[in-house]
Amino acid sequence: MVEEIDMKRIPQHVAIIMDGNGRWAMERGKERSYGHQAGVETVRRITSECTRLGVKYLTLYTFSTENWNRPTDEIAALMGLVLTSLEDEIFMKNNVRFRVIGDLQRLPKEVQMKLQETMNNTAKNNAMTMVVALSYSARWELTNATKHIAEEVKHGRLEVENIDEATIAQNLCTNFMPDPDLLIRTGGELRISNYLLWQLAYSELYFCDTYWPDFSEKELHEAILSYQNRQRRFGKTEKQVEQEQANR
């Protein structure tokens, strides 16, 4: 299947909702944390394959602000997994830069320190940037952006009439990268769960039933092929898009 992929039309930014870890584990008679551990191995494989294909940004929804409402033992296991899974090897081997977005102040101090250490150690890598959305939700992000813009207006550094889409985008956590071209959600659910609401406005959405621990390179290829077989119009007509492509 990989031979069918047009390497000149690889999505620049792939965002993934890695769903199904807990259900995968429970179907095997295991604790939910077992599924999260298995999911880390999938992250390693998919990161390597995205790098090989030429994806420039890979954003992974790891832990939402709503997930703080989960049982404390599961949260503790997840935080411990973050600490053990942030190994430099996967980043250095694939020349991947690590970034993180979210309400990081809510994380345990040792997790905050490990995140910063990994970002520092991988800052010069340039094949791909992996962005982990951790203690993140889009409504939290948009609320924070609104507060910051309001402060700028309050102190006379910004005029209300000058607020536009670019102003909002510049105040989001993701201001250092383009919006996702492709969103993949595993696990069979058909929703975006408070993830990158602003940024996904014109992203192509791909849903599959496979639980994240079983998501393979082949299924990544299927998602990319589905993306490549769609016409992205961004509000224009099909004829307009075809004319623009003919003029290139």
C-alpha cells in the first residue's frame, strides 16, 4: 500500500487522537494502564514512520484537561508513563524535535522538569516535530487566548478593531506550526473531543475502529491515502480548485 502513496502530497501536519488504550486492555482482562503502556509502543512506531514519510509535524492528544477527572490511580499511572516514555532515543534516532502544549502547571513537578529536559535535548532536531497535547483542551486554550488578547487591549497594546483571525492564531499554543492537514482518530468514536477546535476548521478527518495499541503503519498509510484522494477546497468550488491546480 505504501507504494500507492504520492510522496509529493504527504500531509505536512498530522494530528492524532490516540483512543482505545483502556478498552484494548480491558478486553484482554488487564488494567487500563496496561493499554496505555502498549500505546507508547505504537507512538514509537508511528513516529518513526511519519518521519520516514516526510511528515513535518505530528501532534498527539495524550491527556486532556477532562482526564483529570479519571480515577487517581489511572492518572498516577499515566503521569509515570510520561516520565518513562520520554526517552531521547526515539527522538535522536529519528531526528525529531519534541514540543508540548497544554496547561502544564497542573502536572507534577517531576513531569514538568522531564518535559523541559526533553525539549532542550531535542531542540536542534529538524526532521519532524512531535507535539504532545498534555493536560490540554481546546476550550481551555481558547479561553487563555481570549484572556491574553483582552489584557493586550486593556493595556493599550492592541486596538479592538485590529483583532482578526491572525491575532487569535498567534495567541494559541500551536502558534509555532501550521494547522493540521489530517486528523486521525482511532478507537471507533466519531467526535473530536475538545481537541484543536480552532485549528481543525479545514482539516481532513479520518476515523477508524482500530484501538490505538493495534494501529499499524499500514493503517497510517490507509489514512494518508484517504487524505490524498480528497479535494481540499477551503470554501471554494470544485472548478476553482481544479483551475488553480492547472495553473500551477
